[in-house]
Amino acid sequence: MVLSRILYMITLLMFLAMNGHLMVLETLIMSFQTLPIGIGTFNPDAFILLARYAGTIFASGMLLALPLVGSLLTINLALGILNRSAPQLTVFNIGFPTSLIVGLILMMVLMTDISRFLQRLFTQGLGFLQSLIETMAPLT
């Protein structure tokens, strides 16, 4: 939970540092030109495009979280086995600080490449948003 909040804050700060908020506003302004107010219907192909992009969103989230989740799952599994084999040890006193320290160390390792990953992800997402708005324009 703590590591997910740290990762969320870092991602938000990277989005603001890459001027993502300005690109979102630019896309919003462009959407009023492409899709004027009072339009009757949308092109149904846009919703198919949106459903196909959902797989990309899921895969990107898995690529971002999998190193941390896999490592922390392995640590929790080892601590569970330790708890079963030696019940005298209080694994709760050892487990929480261990998983937190290992998580922070893995976050430091992850920080070396996260900026390129997030920049590519934001660029790809905003490009998709623009293409989705253009696809939603009704056929005339």
C-alpha cells in the first residue's frame, strides 16, 4: 500500500514534469473542433478501437508493477514458510519492515528506467486519445 502510493506520486509528478497536463488541455480543445457540440451520433468504430486499447493499458500496468509485485510475493511466501516452520518467531515483527525495505530498494532500481517508460506510455496514451477523438467523428 505504501509503495503503491509512492509509485502513484512519482507517476503524477512525471506527468506534470513532461507537460502532460498541457497536452491533455490541447487535446480537449482539439476535441471541440473535431466533435462540435450538438453532434447527433458517433462513429461506432471508435468504441472498437477503445476496446482494443484496453489490452495495451492492462499490459502497461502489468509491466510497471510486475517486478515489485513478483519480488514482494516471493518475500511474503518465504515469510509464510518461515512462520510455519518456526512458529516461535514473530514473523509480523520481521515481515513488515523487510517487505518495506526490499520494496524501497526495488523502487530505487526501478527509478533508473521509469522515466523513459512513463514518457513512452504518456505519449502513446495521448496519441491514442487524439486518434480516438478523430475516429469518433461521424461519417458524412
